[in-house]
Amino acid sequence: MKQIVRFVLSVCVVFFFGCAGLTNKVELSKPHMRLLNGAALFGESVQVSESTALDPLQINDEMRAFVGDITSAKPQTARYRKLIAKLERHGYYDESYDPTLTSSASETFASKKGNCLSYTNMFVALARVANLDAQYQLVHMRFPSWDVQGRLLIRNNHINVFVEGPSCRDRGYADYEASGCTQDFNLIDPDPEARTTVISDEYAKSLFYANLSVKERIEGNDRIAFSYLRRAIELVPSNPDLWINLGAMYGRFDLHKEALASYEIAQLLDPKERAMLSGMERSLRAIGRVTEADVYARKIKRYRLSNPYYLFAMAEIAYQDGAFKESLQSINKALR
């Protein structure tokens, strides 16, 4: 089977790391910046200016007109429900969910397509025009899910909206909260018992850039992918997911010392995180640290055998390679 590169798609249905990454502060030191300049990969420093600076919450006149007189409705619960009802009437709750599409608020409003981050961008922007206190909210998934895009094995996150204040007791479109409403555009509730954390616009923007980095990587634009990932890390260097993605990129090009250095930063930020284990095992083995690699290999085996989503993703990869017997074996393990 061909080599698989594991990336963390930093947002949307379905994966996330422990909350340590939300609180640990990281100051970017010279060793960090050496990893972020990309010279080991490309022979010269990669600048953030090589990728496009974007505003995930970008709005336009059409969006302002859509909200219209909702802004003057009272109380705030009425504004919230009017906005939800109008979005529903205009087809924003139809089956247009695309887990691979990350776009800004205005792009999502125009296309009525996107993943959870795309729709969250749109709803946060519209809700704020409607004078609602809307914030990004991470969902800490208890059961991580995996996907296959190209030759990348991707573990997914989920994000939605928390609106402070309105009463949601009717649960018509959102979950009841003591102090507000959770608004989700997923067709299926990702995990009703999962913990959630309200995050800053800056944190969400970092995740937005991380998703764009993965998209560029899938399309073969490695340098642009690196630039977007650098943007993401410089915005929020305390997110271990981003360092895992950096390690995966270095590992793909057999730059194992740089890969290990990136994974070790992620491990310091969240010692319980397991997404980087396979990359660490591969890089340790490649540089001759076999005993340490064997320890990680045992941990990885236990983790993978207990994760049906991972096994199903591996079945997809085997099927793509024509290894139908291996594919069926992985599916059977996933079902068990």
C-alpha cells in the first residue's frame, strides 16, 4: 500500500484535540521560526504573503439586506428566531453540506454550500449584523472521525455557533443552553454529549487558514499550503493540531528531524494527543531510533484497533488501491 500522509483538517465534522491547546501559551522562538520558514523544504524561506490574506467573516451589502429589519426586532430571542426562519426559507438548511469546502461568510452565503466552518462563518457574520452576540464554538469530539481525500488520511474537527442570550427552550433549531443557544448546520448532530469551548475570532481564523492549507496540499500546491499553515500557526501557535500538520508535511518529504521537532511541540502542548503518534514512529525509525519507534508502534496499534472511523478510512484507501481483500478486512474490523 502506498504511503499515507496523515493531516488534521482543523475544522469540520468531526475531530478535535484536548482543551490544553486552548490555554497553553506559546511564544514563537528561533527554533519555532526555523520550522516555520520552510527553508528545509523549499531551499528558501516561505513567506505568509505568498498565500492570500482572507477575512472569514467578510460580509457584503446583499447579506446586510438579507438581515434587513431583523436588527430592530425585540427581544433578542425574536431576532434570533427570525434569522433562523429566514435562513430556512431561503434554503440554507437544505442538503448542501460539503465537508471538503471551506469558504468565507460571503462565499457561503452566495453558494449555499460548505462545511461546518463555512456555515459557521456565515451565521456568525449574519447574526452580528442582526445585533446578536454570536461566537465560534469548538466541539470536543469524544469519538474522532477520519476521512480520505486524495492520498491524505484526515482526522476531522467540528465547530458551530454559540449565541449568547436568547432562550432556546423549544429546541426548534438549536440546543437548549442555560445562557444561550448552540446553532449547528450539520445534518447529523456530531455528538450531543461532547464538551464545547467558545473561541475567539482569531482562533477561528487560524483554523480557517489551516483548512485552506490542507486544501492546497491535496491539490499539490505544497508551497502555498505551507504558507497558509504558517499563517495559521503564527495566529495561534498554541494549537497542537497545527504543529501536527507541519510535522506531517516535513515527514512527507523525509525531513524527519524537522518532523520530529514539530511533533514534539504538539506533544508538549497536549501530551494526551495521539494524532501525531504514527508520524513520530515513522520519523524515529527513519533516523535509527528503533527502540523508541517500537514503543510508539505498540501505542498506535492499540489506538487504531479501537477506532472504527480510522479502520473505515483505511478500508477506503485499500479499495482505491484495488486491495479488496484488505479493504473488506478493515471494514469487518470497523464493524466489530
